[in-house]
Amino acid sequence: MLPIFPRQRIPGRLLPILGCALLISCASTAPQGPITPVEEIGVGVQADAIQRLLDQAADSATPQAAAYRLEAVELLLESAALERAERILLDIGDGSSLSPALQIRIALAAARIALAQENSEAALRALRIPATNNIASLPPRTQIDLRELRANALFLAGQYMAAVNERVQLTPLLPDAEKPGNNDLIWEILSTAPLSTVLNPQTNPDSYELRGNGWS
């Protein structure tokens, strides 16, 4: 069932956010948490591919070596081999001399590792790079990944309305099949947030936009 709030006047600026959340059906299944814990498991059938990429990196110069290592990191993250992924990512470094596309992939990988470790501050810091400033100019898949990770990190940090804002902006980017799940998560965030935050978001310094972060 939809959460029932006390009879209070809801600020007009909040109505678009709540309107998006009201798209959810009362009969929908219970939403899952925005962040799923990741467990370390073996890399299995991808072990050969990962080792091959690392061998190619050892024989290559930057930036190709970084690209090979980053691809290995992404395969390790798919297998939830976090510790090894983190070690290899550290070998790549901050990537400041690499192309913006590679810098963003490094940021996404670092944020995923930080979220798996429940470190919201590190995840947000990883995503706060110049290459992500103009998110609307990036490929749709990259926009989705950035907003999803940022929403999860903001939720973990207790910055509820900023997390809702990310998910509202994420909605039009998603395939139709994924939109109901995103709406469920919007409802869960609103249900988790203190009522004072929901009714008076301007009084809570939890929005990167209100803080002038400029990431939009």
C-alpha cells in the first residue's frame, strides 16, 4: 500500500517528484533496497579472459594498457571479485591522462567497488570528475549507469531527496521494462526519508543542486 502521510500541505515544488512516485501501483510487489550487497566469488569461466587482458596490458603502452586493465576490472566486477578488481584499478591510477570515456569507466568501476563496501562518500567522490559534468551529452547507457550509481550512493549517505532527484531524471532514460522497478525505488526512498525532509526539502542540505555542485 502507498505510505500515508499526516494531513499537511505539500510544497508545490515537490509535486513533480511525488507525481512520478504515484505512478506505482498499490498491488506491485514489495520493492527491493537500492543497493544489493556484493559477495566475493570466483571468476569462473572468465578467468582466462581476465588473464589474457592482463597479459596484453603488460605488453602494451598507456593508454592501451589502461584500457586492457579496465576491461579486466569490469569482468571481475561482473563476478563480484571485488578485492582483485580494486587492486587492478589502483594499478591504473586516476586516469587523468586518459580519454574522457576511459576516465568515466574508471569512475564507474571505482563507484561500484565503493558501494559494495558501503562507502557512499568514496562512491560520490569517484563520480565527481570533470568528464561527468555534462551528463546529458554522454551516451544513454553511460547516463543510466552514472545516475543509478549516484542515486544509490546518495541513498546510502542519507541524502534522500537528492537520491529521488537522480531517479526521477533516470526514469526517461530507462527501457519501459525497467521503469516500474525504478518507480518502486523512488517510493522506497520517500518512505525511508524523514517526513520533514519530504515536506521541506529546501531545509535539508542533502541536494547537490542546492549546494551548487552543478552536476546535471
